Amino acid sequence: MCVLYVGEVALPGGKAEEGDKDDADTAKREAEEEIGLDPELVNVVTVLEPFLSKVSVLFKNSLTELKLFSGDCLRYLFCITLN
């Protein structure tokens, strides 16, 4: 276990690459690469203000809406404070 990140939420992410159009494009690409999420199922509502983690890593997060179809299920849903 890495003690630097105890209590922090881990989500797909990574660095922007040359072919990415913007931060939203980077988020969609990374989610597809890391967890197989189809970018066509993702609607990026907005990109949130960047912030530094407690170990000085800059994060650029986005608020997204997933387009799930009938028959699909959501296994887990949780909320975190954004401030």
C-alpha cells in the first residue's frame, strides 16, 4: 500500500498526449485506456478548476454524465465533496 495516498479516491487519469484536443478529450482517452469506458458513452459537462493534492500533484478533473442504456447497471455510486 502506498501511504502517500491513504484516504484519497483513485479514478482513471493521466497526462495529456499530443493528439488530445483538450482536457475533456484527455479524460475520455484515459478512461478508455484504463477501464475500457467507451468515449461515446461520456458527456463531459464541465472541466473543474485544477487543484494540488496533498503530495503536490496537479489534478484537472471533469464532471461527466454517463449515457447508460436499459439493461445496464451501475454497480457503485458514491459522492465526494468538491471543496
